Amino acid sequence: MRTSVITAWTRSLITAGTIEPRHRISSSILAGAVLLCSSTALVHAETKGPVTDEIGVIEIAKGAPITIGHYWVISGADASLGIDSQRGVELGFDSVNNTIAGHPLQLLLEDEGCSAEGGQLAATKLAVVPNIVGAIGSVCSSGITAAAPILWKAGIVDIGTGSAPSLTAPDRKPEYEGFMRTIYSDADQGFNDAEWFRKELKCNSLATIHDGSPYASQLAKVAANHFKDLGGAVVAEEAVAPTDVDMRPVLTRIAVKKPCVLYFPVFVAAAAQIARQSLEIGDLKNTQLIAGSVVMAPGFLEAAGDAAKGLRLTAINLSPEVMGKDYPAFLEKYKAKYGENPINAYHAQAYDAAVILARAIEKVAKTDDQGTTYIGRKALRDELFSTKGYDGLSGPINCNPHGQCGGFNFAVYQYVDSDPATFKVGGNPIKIFPKK
């Protein structure tokens, strides 16, 4: 009973214009709804106006906004991951003049904190918003793993940039059928990481550290498995918690094995502790430390200090020449709007998510003589999943039946300065592989 009251209240805010197009609803506005709504309503077939859809139809009155949710990590040590992606989404919708199917755009933002708990909370908040058309997010696989099933239970398609292989695997569970991503799978990242360790660094022994997250654990496992396929020895596979501050016991156990490479694709706080404390372990002096792409952030330089200088990280190639043809112009728009260069690696994929969502809505939306627009939820999902041959900002976007849409170009970057003020993708860290 109280849930229906909150739903009606939220609807009144949107339809009456209390919440303006392009304004964001903060966590506090929907917190009450979440506390009183422990699960989303089951979707069902229905007909509204000229549209029949097997999981539901969204009805948007003339002049009312198209409502799209997005959820990212926008606070804490990994905030640059989400803020950079959030900006990519905003610029993507700027490219369609913040208007879709004749309606102004309204974005609802939630902070998922790069955690499963945060993803669950963010998705639950978004799922109770009346007539929400779709969601974009997150960059954190932990958040997506928890959020995507909640959103799809409510019939809300979700386009993310998290890269854990399981999210778009052929054997993924049915509750993830509403999730797709414009980024590569870490099955590709881990494969290429191992190739670089073995063939370019001529490394024979590998140690890994993950933090238990879907992203880090799956990426480290893919890299380790392929490293073994290439004839290398994996001498240690360790785990830490994202909140651990004393890495010395783990590093000491690894040091005894004297690996050629220590690979730790963990998030900023833990990665900074590993980088700092590894300098205290004498037996690691001949071990090459390699981090993952999530430390491509000014916050890592702040946290790691002098230990950041010289650190290498494997990532996607962000050189303009391998990105989409519009990427150089995008960089100019980014700096003009936000006063700085991109602060992480996934803005282009987030931009592409916004654009393909806008295009799909335009394709399936039907408007009657009174100006009311109707959007079939399953029709929207199917249109998105049929995306082929789109020349995206991040490169070609071609979706398979499991929601994998983005391709991969491997690169290695290296920090050349520990001053956060010097951070610039391609400058500090600088790309060191491939040379062109």
C-alpha cells in the first residue's frame, strides 16, 4: 500500500515538471521509495495505444520527458571511473540535443560506489521510477552483477561498461538478458595481457593479486590461465580485500616465489598500497609490477605518491588513431564542457551507450495523434541487441546475442610522473605499447 503511494508521488514529480529535463535525482529523493520497496513488480505483456509488447509498454505524455537512469561510482577512491563515464553519457545525449522521439531528456543519476551493495541499491531506486525507459551503467562489474537482474525484472534494459567476462558469456543466467555492454570483455584483456607478459617481456613466471570483485578476479584468472597455456608458470594467485591497508604479508609470500611479473588489476586504494609497500620488500626488486586499467586515474597518483612513477598498466588503446573518427572532436567538447581532459578510460564507451540507446528509442517509439509516445520494453531491448555496424566513438559497435558489443585494442601505459597535476591519458600515463 505504501509502495503505491511513493510511486504516485514520484510520478507526480516527473509529470508535473517538478523535476526538470536533464536534472538529476539524487539518492536522497528516492531513498524513501527504496526502503519501502524491497522488490520490483513483475513485468507482463500489455497493449497501450498502438503498441503491444510482451513485457510491457512505457507511455509518455505529450511534452513529458524521456527518463533514463544511469549509475556509476561517483564518490570514493574510484570516483574518476564513474565521473568520466557520466560525462561520456552527458556528451552522448548532447549529440542528439537532449531530445529523443520528440521529448526532452531527463537523466537520473545514482552512485553505486563500485560495490555489489551499491549496485543493488542504485538499481532498486531506478526500478521504482515511473516510466523509466532504460539505464546506462555501471563501469564496475560488481555493481552491474547486482543491478542488472533487478533492472531487467522491471523490464529495464541496461547498457554498461563493466568488463567482467561472465556478464556477456554465452552461459550467463536469464536474469542478465536485459544487460549489454559497449566495452570489450576482459576475456580479451586477460588474453592479451598474458601474451604481452610472455612474448614482449619474455617472462616465465607470473604472480597475481585480485580483490574478490568480478572484474579483478575474473581478469586475473583469464590472464593466469592463458599465461600457463603459453608455457609460463603461475607461481602465486593471491587475494586481498579492497579495504586492506597492509599488503606486506601477501607481498612477502609472493616475493619468496620470485616471479618475473606481479600482476594486480585491483582498484585504486588497494593498488596504491601494493605499489607503495612493494618497495619495502627486497625480494621483489627484480619483479615487474603491472597494474590494471582502473588505476588510470589522478586519484591513483594521489594515493600512490612516488611509488606511481614508472608503474605500468595494461589497458585499452585510447590513441585517437585507433578510436572512432569523431574521437578528436569529442576530446575538444569534453574539455570545453568540463574544463579538463578525460580523467579515466571509459568515457567513449559510455558515450556510445547513450547514442545507441537514443537511436533505439527513436526506432521503436510510436506517437499517436494526441502526441503520446509509446515504447515497448522488449522491442527496445531487441532493437539495442540488433545493433550492428555502428561507427562508435570507441570503435565499431557490433552486438552479439549475449550483449557483447564492443571490441578491443590492447595497449600498455606507464606513469612518468607522480604529480596528480600532470595526469593526462597518453601523456602521463604515456602509451609504451604498441609503439604506434
